[in-house]
Amino acid sequence: MGYRFKLIGYPISHSLSPWIHKEFLDKSKIQGTYTMHEIKPTDSFEESMILLKNEQIDGFNITVPYKQDVIPHLDILDDTAKAMGAVNTVVNQDGKWVGYNTDGIGYLRSLESKYPELLRDKEIRVLLLGAGGAARAIYFALATANFKNIDIANRTKSSAEVIAGNSSQPRSTNILSLEEAEQILGKYDLIIQTTSVGMKPNEDQTIISPDRIKKNAIVSDIVYQPLETKFLREAAERGAKTHHGHTMLLYQALYAFEIWTNKKIIIDDLEIKLKALLEGR
Ligand code: ATR
């Protein structure tokens, strides 16, 4: 019968995860299915979890709005998921549900696949723009990988303070307003845009102006629709190197697939295929 995986969330009809995991299954020549399991806000989440446990599937991804709600239903929580307070991947280990969060590590691996040399230098100056769930996951992954200088700029400074305050490793983190960040942008080697600003249908928006960006800085945007945001385009025009959001999708899914199957997959042509899929949307 092969592996059985699912995606749980609401709404999920536009999710790219089924496409990505089908590609992984094909690529690794593993028999299996990855199907949608929508839980509507009017459905009982508790009952859905009981039914799912009875199905004894091998693993599932869990997305909005249930990344926290699933936690009481797990038997074991890995350290990253514990620190995030959110789970996006569950594996069935001999009947026990183990929860992971692949967002931050997936992001870091996608960045590393494009700029391996950059991530070896832990002294680089990093700026995160935004302080939501994605920023939290990326901050934690960077901090765990021992990056020493990670600043956070956000419209609401207090949310950025919470992210920095939750981290146990000692490091220097400055909390900035977006206006302050814009003024001193030239001091950063890596700038990561973690909010939805610039996403379709608001492609004409940028969270800050990239005018003062340092030439050769790396600018990353987690938005993948459009494939290249205005922020990335303007940064590239000023000599920055870019990193696109769709690769994060692939590597988060890859890490989940590895947790479920213990198989390593090489992304190679999948990135081009995913780009073509997104361009057609
Ligand atoms: P997610 O969990 O997907 O990261 P989120 O928790 O809603 O999403 O976080 C959204 C982030 O985008 C926040 O940092 C938010 O800033 P605030 O904390 O001030 O709300 C930021 N954000 C959203 N829209 C924004 C906008 N128009 N300008 C600036 N920041 C914005």
C-alpha cells in the first residue's frame, strides 16, 4: 500500500504541498499518497484528531489555523517545535505522534543551498524584517546555528522584543522600527523579509525602501507570489544578491519528508518545476 501522508488545515485547496510531496515520492521511487484533509472551523478538531489516530497514517503536515491546536494531541514534541509553540509536521513512530517544526530549518537549508559560503561565517550582520510566526522560526534557526548578530525590525517593536527575549543563547539583538532599519540598511550582510508585504495582489508594496542596501548584501524574501517581489527586484537593481521564497517551500517539505521516510532527496530540477508551476498561477 505504501506510505500515507496528509495535509491538515483550513483552507488548504491552494496548497502546493500535495504537488511537492508527489514529486518527492516519484523522485525517491517510494510508493505512497499525500492527500488533503480539510478541517472546517465548524468541525470538531478534537473528533478529527481521534479519527485521524484511528487511521494510523504515517505522518501529516499541519498548517493554519491548527499549528498550536495539534500540540495537546501529540505524544512527543521535539525541541524546535517546543520553542516555537507550533507544529507543522507530525510523524507516527510506532503508534506515537511526534511533532516537529520544519519552518526555520527548512528556510536555512534553502538559503544555504544557494549561498553555502555565507552561512559559514557566524559573524555576519543579519536583519529580520517582521516579527510574526515566520520571523520567530527563522530567528530561532539562525540563533541555534550560532549566528551572533541578528537584529529585528518590526512595525510593532514589542513583538520583536518577545522573539529576542524567548531565545536562550546570549547574542546581540537590536530591536528597530522599520524607519530606523531603513536608515541603517547598509550595515547588514543578510536581510530577510518575513512578512506578507508585497504578496499578490499587493505587489506594488515594499516593507521598507532598499535604497541604502549594501552592494553584495544578500536579500531574501519569503513571499513567493509573485516569484520576485518588488523588494527583491529593487534590491537586485542596487547590486544585492537575492534569495527567493519558493525555495523555502521546497526545503521545509523536504525536511518533513526526511523525517517521515529517512530518505534524502536532491532538489535539483524541482526548483525549476515549482517556478514554472507558480508562474502559471
Ligand atoms: P506570520 O505568522 O505568517 O508570520 P503574522 O503573525 O500575522 O504572520 O505576522 C505578520 C508580520 O507582518 C508582523 O511582523 C506584522 O507587523 P506587526 O507585528 O506590526 O503587525 C507584519 N506586517 C503585516 N502587514 C504589515 C504592513 N502593512 N506593514 C508592516 N508590517 C506588516
